[in-house]
Amino acid sequence: MKRHLILEDGTVFQGLGFGAPATTFGEIIFHTAMTGYQEIITDPIYDGQMIVFAMPVVGAAGIHAEAYESVKPTIRGMVVHDLAEVSVNRQRRMNLDRFLKQNNIPGLYQVDTRQLIRHLRETGPQKATIVDYADEHAVDQLVATVLTNKQVQNTATPKPYANPGRGRHIVVIDFGLKHGILRMLGDFDANVSVLPYTTTVEEVLTLDPDGIVLSTGPGDPRTLPESVLTLIRVLQTKVPMLGIGLGHELFAMANDA
């Protein structure tokens, strides 16, 4: 079925739909990685975004359990040049089309992604929508849509939980944690406690951690409350600290960078 991608500046791209037949709105970005599409679409840092893939063919590896970065993807859509419609391979993996349908995420393929990415390089990220018909009503809806800036609240854990090990005790403060960080800490047999970003200094220090990791996460660090920077300023004087992605940006802001 023919569907359309409409950008906030009025540019329209036509393609064929796959995944869920839903209408969606989000910030459109592009990704130049040549592998790892499942890791990308399940990574919480892309919460609320539509991703245009530069890789020419997407879907050939199917979907498999080892590649999840979160249990449930929160992207708003994906746009690709060519879709590999693999039903099952020798390891009986789910295909990409079915995976997107299960998570109510629309996709678009047979799109000139080279032209689209060049356009986005010039204009920067902007709002976009995937719809059946590129009419005036769809454009008006897109212009009127206000995108959320609560991505961290949408993806970070609201409650503490453990990822047990027998090594050093590491506290991970979750701003939209991806599973790859827990996997790597697990490789060192770290005893991990994951805490919400709303945690307090006392709650962290009561756990007597050997180190603290400020996790990756989506969105703009400037949208988070000042209390997060205060937390970092106090903890960095007491426990070794590592920031990754959004966590690194927050660490930098807490130190006036």
C-alpha cells in the first residue's frame, strides 16, 4: 500500500507501507550505521523519533533476542530504501514487518533515502508524519502537533531494581538505560543496582557503591530538573563516576561545561 512521509517544511516522500498501518508523528532523524537496525530501533535514546536508515537494505537479519536494547521500542517510525521481507530464517527469527506490527510502529520502504538524508543534512531534524494521503489536512495536523520533551520520563525506570553479580557494586542511574550497558557490566560480573534519575544522594550512598554510571538516554539534557545536576555534583566528590551519552552531557553540565 502506498503511504507518504510529510516533513514539517512541506516536503513529501512517497513509498510503500510496512509494519503497523498507523498514522504517526515524531522528530525525524537519520542514522548512518550499516548494521544493527534492531539495536537502533529498540534503543531508548530514539524515543519519539522517526529514523531514516542510510543502509540500503534493512531486515535481512530478522529480529532476535540477543539484540534488544529495551524490551519495548518507543520510536515513532522507520524509513528505509529496501526491505528484506524475511519470514523466518534457520534460527526462526521474527521478521521486521511483524515486529513493527506488534509494537504499533509504521514503516515506509522504497523511499529515496539518499535524497531524504541529503535534505535532512541541510535542514536539520524536524517534525514529520507518516500518513496514507499527503493532503492539506495531514499537513495542518503536522504543523499543529506539539512533540513531547519528556523522553527521559517516558523511558527511565520509575523504581530501583537489581542486576545481580558477585563483583564490584555499581549503581547505574537510569536516564533511559539500554541493555548493552548492563550486558557489559555483567561481563565483569558487576553487582549492579539500577536507580531512577529521581533518586537522592542518601539513597545512592546507602548502597555503598564502588562506582556510579550515569546512563545513556533520550532528549535534551536541559529539560531535566536542576536536582539531577545537584545529585551529580555531590556524588562525584564521593564515588568514582562514569557518564555515557546523555549521562556524559549531564556530567559536563554539572561541571559548568
